[in-house]
Amino acid sequence: MHVKKGDTVIVIAGKDKGKKGRVLAAYPKKERVLVEGINLVKKHTRPSQTNPQGGIVTQEAPIHVSNVSLIDPKSGKPTRIGYKVLENGKKVRYAKKSGEVIDK
């Protein structure tokens, strides 16, 4: 999967198109990512020890990874991702637009 936890992404399709956010969690088996402030849903919760009030809680729901694009660290614009192997044998992701290495 081209997106990892902690990456800054922009939504390229769906109701939140154009919004930016940080990836909170990645689910590779389901091909979905949880992005901060994106795809907010209202969830009905019953009273519990942690939430004695209960009621309706707004939280993020996962969206498909094909609907997000990584932000280029150099230009701040959406970019595609490539993979290359460095001289030391480490495989890293890089932005195809600028050539900037994303993984440190």
C-alpha cells in the first residue's frame, strides 16, 4: 500500500474531495485508511464506563486507499508514489513529481 500511518494525504474522490489530513491508521488487508477529519460519521453509543452519557458521537470512518493521494513534501501538491532501492539496500518511497524521498 502506498500510504502509511503519519503521511499527509489529500482526498481525490468522494464527498470530502480536496480536503487534507494525516493518516491515523492503515488497514492493508481491507485497502482502507483512516484520515484525520475526513469521512466523519455519527455513531450511536450506549452508556458505558468510559462514556456515561452515551448518545451520538462523531468519528472518522475508513476510506478506500484509491481515493487518497500523498502530498509531495517539496511542493505540497498531490503526487504519485514510486519505489527505489538505495545504495545501502533500503527500499524507500519517493514522490514521482519532485523525486523527493518520502521515507527517512
